Amino acid sequence: MRKTWAALLAAALTVAPVAVVTVTAATPAAALDNGLALTPPMGWNDWNAFGCNVSEKLVEETADKIVSSGLKADGYEYVNIDDCWMEPNRDAAGNLVPDPAKFPDGIKGVADYVHKLGLKLGIYESAGTNTCQGYPGSLGHEQQDADAFASWGVDYLKYDNCYNDGIPAQTRYTAMRDALAQTGRPIVFSLCDWGEEDVASWGSSVGNLWRTTGDISASYASMLSNFHTNVALAAGARPGAWNDPDMLEVGNGMTPTEDRSEFSLWAEMAAPLISGTDLTTASPATLAIYGNKDVIAVDQDSLGKQGVEISSAGGLDVLAKPLSDGSVSVALFNENDTPATITTTAAAAGLPGAKAYTLRDLWAHTTTESRGAISAFVPAHGTVMYQVAAVSPAGTYPPSTTLANAAPQQAVAGQPSTVTTTFTNNGSAVSGVRLGLGAPSGWKVRPLTGTVFGRVPTGHEAIAAFRVTPPATLPSPIAGYTLNATAAVGWSGGTEKVASPATVTIPSPVQAPWQTFTDNTATFGQQGGKLAVQGAGADLWGAPTSTAPSTSRAPSTTAPPPWSR
């Protein structure tokens, strides 16, 4: 999770437990034949970052950024308006009325602007008497509202589930499906019924995508919960019909590693890639995640298969997604709070027998060659993605290797500890393997074992241990350092170098009379009058007189305690 510094005397960090849900869907109905969303929709929605603070200016500036940043060229197409865009009441004729203060040119004016950029516009409504924020819903007004959307130039409808009067979801959503078809305008239909009423068994006959989960939030726990629910529904996805685990929280507060995991997992599950962040202020790192063409290509593959989870023991998940060129995208996801090696095989991933396989790392953008093992040392909450294909003849690419870095997560200033590195050869035999350990300035590193290995055959390991001593004086109450395990590997094409980083945290102990307390994972440190706590960023609350803005779909009925969030 995001590392957060705060001058706190004490902090209580609470993270909701992760709900692991296994869902077995019935055989889905025939897909809606409207010719739309033949690959998962890509775009942006304002809700996660802005809540009700949507406006014509925001939508148009975001559309501009999608174009100027290159995201349009990467496939991002839909610019979607969520709740709170309309007046609190319909007009005398029963029509929905865009809020003139937020949308002075109306929804049609915004649609015209977006269309001129080569993009498409999405709108929001609810299959109930009201939207989730209390604005007029479409229940009983389906055709009237669908006609309005079509006349405004809307290309995508997100249809929510609030205030539904207990009417079965399939009945309400089918009514809007038929109304949209009656307009004659192609409008992608997104069912947002939160995964209720077994929507995965009938959603494909009604909409182009259907929410399989409740609302996501910008936390690793929420992302993980939605992943667990959605990954079990792979059988129902196909061109024009997609499982939707909700919008992407990339850029909204998770760590970069967690952001990459969410983007990787959503692509592996052939999920819609709808950004929920403020793209106008997004960092280059965030835009680079959204713009990873190799990962996008997996999501948008024309075969339209959702990745299947082929193993998940111990929170080490392996997903395999067949691609239209005969290769397979393999995602190795480490759910846990410590790094781990995750390994599978080409055969387990569904690839045909071959002498060798290429492994294209979709984040490092490098290609190696394996004799069948698919393996990586994956950071906590991280994901490694490979595109794996049979290759002949063998020996074109460097051998695939795994370098595990067993550094301690936490160390003591000035006190030595042992770091072990394990090199595994997954490709053809290699020679002249040299293992090393790089440390920051001020650290001492001394080998405890040999570090040079003459030959390492396929499937074999080389192990080296190092004694490392951090500096006795720290620059801050809690200091973070990176130790890099390294390997230089000789193969028929030359020498290949690989590295495996590990983060080590060193806190200065908190001194009496100060005391600390947490009912979750956190690190506390003190230097003189400076106190610090490092833990779950989204769960850390440091201003007892403030309250955090809520973007929850349901109104809050209780106030949070002053030191919690």
C-alpha cells in the first residue's frame, strides 16, 4: 500500500478484511447482437475522482487530454459522464433536463465537442425511480430517456440499480435494452447492477457489459475483492459481452505496484478499461500504466477470451488467457504482503508441446526463452505478465531466469543481517553465472558464500548469501532502502544481466513516554520530536477536525471516529 508519513502520536490503522468469493455462473444466454463492444470498452468516467462534481468543462478538458496524451491512439474511446449531471426534476413534459450550470451547452453540446475529437460520449442513468444520488431515474421512462440520449448523440449508457422498487433487475434492464434498440442509434449498454440477481447468467443477452461486483474504491483490499469475484466468471465473457469488475483506480492512491497489478489483472480478465482518475493532472507514471500497449493488446485481443485462473495456492495466482495468434498471456499475481516466486508451466497454461517458448515480459518489454517453466520473483501485491509462445528453433533469445531476493523486510540500524539470492535457470544451460548484491551508500556488503558458478543446467539453481549492515544513523524516523540482487549470465549469445530489487525498512524506535498502537500492519519511528507512522495510506487519518469527502453510492448514516477513516 502507499507509504505515508504523518506526525502522529499514535495511529490506529484498519483495513477491511478481503472477502474471497467463488462464484459459479450458469451458462450465459446468447450475447446481445447489437454489433458493439466487440472488444472490452476503453475510456474514462468521472465518478471515482470527482463524484458529483462533474461539469461540461471537466468532460471536455478530459477529452482533450485523452487525445493529447496519446491515450486515444492507444484505444481509449469513451468519455463517460456519471451521476449528478441533471436537474433534480424532470420538466413539465417529463423530460430529463441537463443542469444548465454544469452543462451550459447541454449534453448534446458536449457530445458534439467530444465527437469532433474522434471520441465518443457516455451518460449515466439508473434503472429505478431515482439515480443513486437522488436525481430522476429512468424506471417507467425508458423509451423517453433513450430517445433523449440518442438525440443528444450519446454512445454509451451506464445504467445503475438504485431505487429499483424491488422489480427484478432483468425486467428493468431489458426494458432499457429494448428502448435503446428502438432509437436506431448504436449505444453501448453497461449494466451496473453490482453483480446482483445472478447477472452473469443473463447479462450477455441484455447488455454489452455487466458489473459483477459492488463499487470499487482506491484501496488494494477493494481491488483484490473485485478481482476474486470477477475472475471466477471467465466462461461468460466473449466479443460483445464482458464481465465488468468496475472502473480502474489506477492513479487514485494505491502504490505503483498495485496500480500495475490492477491494470494487468483487468486486461487479463478481458475487463473494460475505464479510467476513474483525473487524467488532466495524472502523473507521467500513471499515464504510462494506462498507455502500456502490450498490456492493452491482451485486453483487446480479438479472440475475446477472459483469462482463467489455473492456480491460486497461498495467494499466488496464475491466470492464462489464450490469444488470437496462438500465444497465451500468463499473469503471475502475488496477493501477499511479502515478495514470492511464482511458477507455472507452458503446458499448464494451455500451450502445445515445444522445445522452447518465448516469454515476452509485458512490463519490462523484454523477451527471454524458456524450456517450459514460466516463473518470476514477484513483489508484494505485484503482477508479472508474460506473452508466451512456442518457438522453433530454440536459442534465439537469452534464457529465462528467476532471481529471488530474500532480503529482510525490516532491519535495525547498524545491525547486520543476511540476504540470500537464488538464481534459477529456466532456459538452456548457462555458464559463468556471477551473483551480486547492490546496496545504497553507507551500507556494508560482504559475501558469505561463493558468488561465481561455472555452469547452471536447465531447471537448476545457484545460491549466494551476503552479510549486509545498514548505517547506524538514519536520515528520518523511518528510512526505506532498496537492495538489488544481481546476476550476470553467460549464454550462447553473450552475457545477460538481470536484477531483483527488494525494499528494506529501518525505523528508529519510539521512545518513552510515547506509546504506539495498531490493530493492523504498520511501522512507527521517532527521531527527537519527530514521530512517523508508515502503513496503509487510504486508512491513515491525521486531522481529527476534518472529514474525508465521500463518493459512496449510499448515504452515510454514521460519522467516522476522529482518528479513523
